[in-house]
Amino acid sequence: MTDRELVQAACSMLERAYVPYSGFPVGAALLCADGSVFTGCNVENAAYGSTICAERTALLKAVSEGHRDDWQAMAIAGRGEDYCWPCGSCRQMLYEFAPNLKLLVARGDGDFVVTTLGALLPHAFGPKSLK
Ligand code: THU
């Protein structure tokens, strides 16, 4: 799967986002080594703090289906003018399983930046920190 196809998979999740409070849909798609793709969207809640981001929806789907150590890349897409950078909580959750995950961060016009989780979350606290 190409980077652009993974971004497209993230974009296709925008219509599934449940965003009655923010009106800000986000889509994510996580590619694994065997070619499987776990998608996600943000799912908001009337108790705002219970909202789940798109990235964490995709992450939880992957881990709960047995994919936790074969992640190749995640695409994140929004509809805004700016690139849809992952929030701090999502960076931290991703770090647990893939400290240097390749990230494709897209904006509404489909353009995307290729970066890594390591670049976005340097000196992170992770499993090794507990040893
Ligand atoms: N959101 C995500 O889904 N991912 C992020 O990394 C940033 C924020 C969602 C949460 C909320 O539903 C909306 O965007 C506005 O914050």
C-alpha cells in the first residue's frame, strides 16, 4: 500500500466520525506488516473528556485484534487548512507500541507530511522508563 493510499483510507473515515460537539472530524488508518489496515475515527461524548480520538480508535482496534508489534505507518487526516497533528495523548499511546512509527499527517486538501513519532515525541516516557 502506498503512503497516498493509506492517507486515503484515513480520509475515508472522516464521514464516520461522531463529532456533534466539536464538528471536527478526524480519520486514522494504521498499516501493519501483513498488509492489514485498522481504521478509526473520533467518537465524541456528551461528557466531553470521554471522547476517543481517531488515532486511539485505530490503535485499540489493532491491539485488540492481536496486532501490537508490527505497525508500519499511521495516516491521520482532518478537513482543516492545517495538517491534523496528533494530540499529546495519542502520541503517548502510540509510543507504547511503536516509538518510531512512521506518520502521514494530512490536511483537508489531501496534502500530507511524512514524519515519525520519534520526531513528534522526543524523550518520551515509555515501557523502558519503568525498568
Ligand atoms: N482529535 C482526534 O481525533 N485526534 C487528535 O489527535 C486530535 C483531536 C479529535 C478529538 C475531538 O473529537 C476533536 O478532534 C476536537 O478536538
